[in-house]
Amino acid sequence: MAQVIQASELTLHDVKEKFNLQQVDDEQFFREWQDNLPEVTDGEKQWLDRVKADFISISEYALHEEVVKMVVLAPLLSLAGFFRYPFHPDAEVQVAAKDEEEIVRGKIDVLVLKQQLWVAVVEAKNKQFSVDKALPQALFYMLKNPHPSQPTFGLATNGSHFMFIKLMRQDTPQYGLSDEFTLRRRGNELYQVLAVLKRWQQTTIAGNAISQTTNLSYH
């Protein structure tokens, strides 16, 4: 009988070994978090300033994952346009990978769809962990994207720190990472996070990357 493994238990080494996945450090591999970003309006900045202030306030207490998701992720996805037509949210989506020896299973908490295409995946966990803890699970979900010929994009966040991911599955699967954004610095780096999400939303609607997937893993 095949052994069942939860996606949340995977290490980065596990994912690399199981899927022959390689990290690419060349900054030219992943320009989509830096180039041609849309403007973040003054109104959006004011809203994101409130999001940051709210998170800093509630972070003094022990936080349930759903509270962090409501305070930080929901405003970001809303401002980026992922809750409006042609996108719509789904929830409790099961993902699995099987071979003769084991089955890896995971649950996606929020899935935003454009027709039958994956656009955003949110996996909610605990704000006390580094975003590095979210990376293996995020990559596992991204590898299960049903459109392997197109690049897959993701965001790993614990509510206060954010890191974008790009995955290419042609030939040898490869991934690259953005710089890490944080609410713990002066200013508000949610502006940059929103700009990247807005670019991916606009690109998807324009049809320039029809099978593009955004996987947001919140660990």
C-alpha cells in the first residue's frame, strides 16, 4: 500500500528530489516581479497603510490563521481585482500526487479561477513561521498546475513577510524567487506586493498568459 504524505510535511529537499526541481539564481529568469508594474494609486496606498497598521496592532497577540488571512490577504486580493469577474473564488480544493510508493496530498484553502484556469491559490498557516517554511508546499501546488507549458507564479507569505515565486516546467522544472518584502521595515512594502499582483491580474485578463497560475502560500 502506498504511503500517504501531507503536503505540509514536505521539505524543500523532498520537493526537489521528487520532481527533479532546480532553483535558478539568474535574475533574468524571473523579471515578472520587477518589470512593467502598474501604478498603485493614492487611494490604494491609503488602504494598504490601514492594512499594515491593523496587522501590526493584532500581531501583538496570538493570531489564528483565518484572522491573518482576513486582515492581510483578503484586502490584497480584492485590490488586485481577483474577486471580480472573470475571476471567482473557490475553497477546500484537494491536490494530490501519486506514484507506486507514496501519495502526497494537500488542501488549498482559497482558489481564484478564471474559467477553468488557476489564477490564485492560498494555503493558510501560521504567522509565526518564516516564509521559507511555506516554500515546499507552495512549489508542490504550483507543480500540479494543469497547464505545464506556461510559467506558474506564486506568493508565499506569513502575513508580515512576502516572497514571489516563478516556476517553469518545460524540460527540467526550475524555479526562481523574488526579494523578500516585509511589513517590519519603514514605509509600506505592501505597495510593491500589490503592484505585482495587479500586473499578473491584468496580464491574465489581457490573455497574454492564458494558463498563468498565481499560487499564494500563507504559512
